[in-house]
Amino acid sequence: MLIARVIGTTVSTIKDEKLVSRKLLIVCQTDERGELIGKPFVAVDTIGAGNGELVLTSAGSSARQTAITKDTPVDAVIMAIIDSLEVDGKVVFRKS
């Protein structure tokens, strides 16, 4: 799993039938404090995440293990919205 921040959306009117009505969000990997560190990538949103939220993502074959993405041609999925992060006993992020 990777921590990522939702930074945008992707719109695609022509796509595989298994992706119809699925929200595709642009996310970017972050460090444990929520600072962007990676390259942006597209992930299928399975939980209703919004722009700016810190989320947990899964990639590769693990991305096809949710009820929504099973047997679907996806490589990344958003599977949780992060409420808080604690590192070394200190809260470094809390959803407002």
C-alpha cells in the first residue's frame, strides 16, 4: 500500500465496459507527512475520495482484489481515506 494525495480527476468517455461509471482520480504518492514525492498516476476510486484527500492505494494485482475492481483491467485502486497518521508517537496528519 502507498499513501497518496488526490490531485485531480480523469474523464474518459470511451473505455472498457468494466470501467463504465467508475471514478478515475489522479493521485500522487506522498511521504508519511503528506508531502508529494512521487509521480502522478490514475487510480480507480472505490470509496468516494475527493480532491486533496490523503488516501491509501494499492497497485498491481492487489488492485483487482476489491469487490468493485475484481476481474477489471486496473493497476491502481483507492481503497481508504486516511483520517490520521501517527509517526514515532506523534500525529503528523489529521483530517480536518
